[in-house]
Amino acid sequence: MLLVQQISKHEVLLVAYFIIVVVVLVVLFILFFYTFQRRKNKLLIEKVVAQKEFESTLIQAENEIQEATLKNVGMELHDNVGQLLSVAKMQLRSGLSQLEDDKKEAFAEALETVNLSLTEVRQLSKIVNGEVLANLDLQDAIQVEIDRLNRFSHTNATFSLNGSPIFIEEKEKIIIFRIVQECCSNVIKHADAQNLDIRIFYEEASLQIMIKDDGVGYDTHTNTSGSGLINMQRRAEMIKAQLVAHSKQGQGTEITLTYQPPIYETA
């Protein structure tokens, strides 16, 4: 009887040891799996963050290259083309004064054409040169673009301002203007619109720009985003702004840009 009890106790201990070993193995497996998954998730997050940083750096580099190119173009327009047109204007004016009255009309028209060209070159040199834009308020820069569009396109462009302007850093201001400029260019090239309306809404700590046209529009369910809209979205991401496009076939397009300047702590 005693032998049977000893054997039973021995079996119970073996079972207990087996259970303990199994529990320990299960716990170790769970810990290993948890650690592995945590490490895997961390690596995935680091990969995503690194990819976003790379894309952000690439976009920033592309934007800097573009701005440098536009700056050179603006300087060439202002210093070289502008100077040549100024000389041509003076020569035409000088020649006009020496002509007989019945021959002045053709030269007067040529002088007016050169004068308009000179004005356009000077305005164009402003909106392509980032350094010049940096010295303009955002609404003033947009007004220059609106005036240019009204002079040389069949689209009637209007602009309105609501609220009091807020401070925007120069870099962010130029990016916002480039988004508006890209949008206007897309409307002129592709929308076949009669009217283009741009509205700025300033609030205490945010800015919203609405750009609306009455052009052909597109079906957002079947049409993929064109390169122009992609460029605008990439620029918006650079300054952590939100850009939303709404469009319907035959009912025009509305693009809304919402931007909130970063808050800097003062010492």
C-alpha cells in the first residue's frame, strides 16, 4: 500500500513538473513572439518614417532647385529681356518723334506693343523670382497673378480677401503662392473655364484659400489625379497643409487649401 502511494506521489510530481515545463515553454514562446513582433513593428515604423523623411527631403530638394531656376529666369527677364525692351521702347519713341504725322500710326502701335511687353516682363519677373515674392504679401502676389491672367487669357479671374492677414514665414508663403499659381495654370490650360474665382479666408491662426472654376471638371471616381494636382498636394505636404479637390464632370472644380502656421514659443 505504501509503495502504491509513493508511486502515485511520484507520478503526481512528474505531471506537475511536466505542466510547469510546458507553462514555462509557453510563456517563453509568448515572450519571444511578443518581442519579435514588437521589434518587427518597430522596424516597419522606422522604415515608414525613413521613407517619409526621404520623400520629404526629395520634395524639398526639388522645390529648392525649382525656386533657384525660377529665380535665374526672373533675373534674366528683368535684367536682360527687360533692358532690351526698354532700349527698343526708347528707340521707337525717338524714331516716332522724327516721323511725319501720316506715318506715325504704325510706329505708335509698335511702341504700345513694346510698352505692354515690358510691363508683362516686369510683372512676370516678380512672380517667378522667390526673393521678390518674399517681399510681397501673399494677397499682393496673388493679385499680380490675377492681373496677369486677366490680361492674357480668356478666363475672367477674380480675387477677394476675407479677414485680417496673419504672419506667414517667407518659405511657406512662397510655397502657398506656387500652389495657387499651379492651380491657375491648370485652369487656363485644361479647364476651358469662363470664370476663375480665388478667395482667401484669414482666421486668427489659420488660412484657407478656395480656388473655384466653372470649367469642364472631371469625374473623381474614374479620373486619376493629374501631375498638376499631385504637385500641389506634394507642396502642401511640405508645409503640413491640407489640400482637397472637389470636381464633377461639366460642373467645374473647387480646390481648398487649409494652412495653419506653426506656433513658436517665445522666451
